[in-house]
Amino acid sequence: MCARKIELIYGGAASGKSGFAEAEALKCTEPFYYLATMRRGSETGDRRIKRHEMNRAGKGFITIECPVNIGTAADRIDGGTVLLECLTNLAANEMFTTDEHDDGLCDKILQDILAFGRKAENFIIVSGDIMRDGEVYSKETEAYIRLIGTLNAKLTAVSDKAYEIVYGCPKRIK
């Protein structure tokens, strides 16, 4: 079974992409799964996690926390709608947890995502737009930026819909 609908929703930090993604998910088939990829343990991260938990409280999401190797958690769902929050966290966790910084990592992340796609009726992926500031970064950070760009491009290609969120305004690009 492949997901009936795949959506990619991306935008800059604090653009409103998470709220838009949650609203899109709630239009779909229950049960609603929230695949959380942010690691707990830092003050900043824990604050963001708390804010996201408060924002989705009472909306019926079943939270699955899985910061790496998300394909291993695919057996925890059966149908319904999966909201992956957020691809940029997942990619950073994967990249900076392993020594794999090449196309193999991109393919691994895509395969993990597709494992969920085969189990869900609807799959909504939140990602970040981190490629536009024009700064020069370290070799590792540049590799991360390329990874996100490649993942966003490949996921846009296989998605039924793709949106860019700018200042809370969604623009459908596919």
C-alpha cells in the first residue's frame, strides 16, 4: 500500500508551516500520527517541543518520537495520516549521528520516509527552507544544506502537493 496522498510543506523558521501542516493533516483520515523527530535534552529544543505539544493538544494526534531511523517505527502505524515534523531535524540527527555524509544518507532517509508512506493513507512532511541566506558555512554545514535541498527536491517530485509557506501564507507550488 502506498500513501494515497503525499504533501510536502516547507518554509523558513517560524513561517507557520507547522500550523498549516497540522490543519492539512486534520482534513485527512484518522488516526492522526505525529512523527516527532526533534531530540529532547536541550533547553531550546525542549521549549520548541513543548510549544508544538501545546499547539496540537486535544487534536487527536498519536505522537511517535523517533529522531533517527524512522523506518524502524513504521510498524507502529496502520493507515490513517502521518505528519512528519520535521525533515530538517531528522536530516540533522541522521547526519550528525553517523559518519555518512554522502548520497547514501539521502537515499537512506528517503527509504525510511517511504516505509511510512507504504503504511499511511496520507503522509504530510514538514521541511525547512534553509538554502537562501547566501552565507558561507563550514564543510559539514554546507553538506547538510545540500542534503536538505536534495531531499526537498526529491520529495517534491514524488508528492501530490507541495506548499511553500511564507509569513503564514501558503503558496501551492505543485
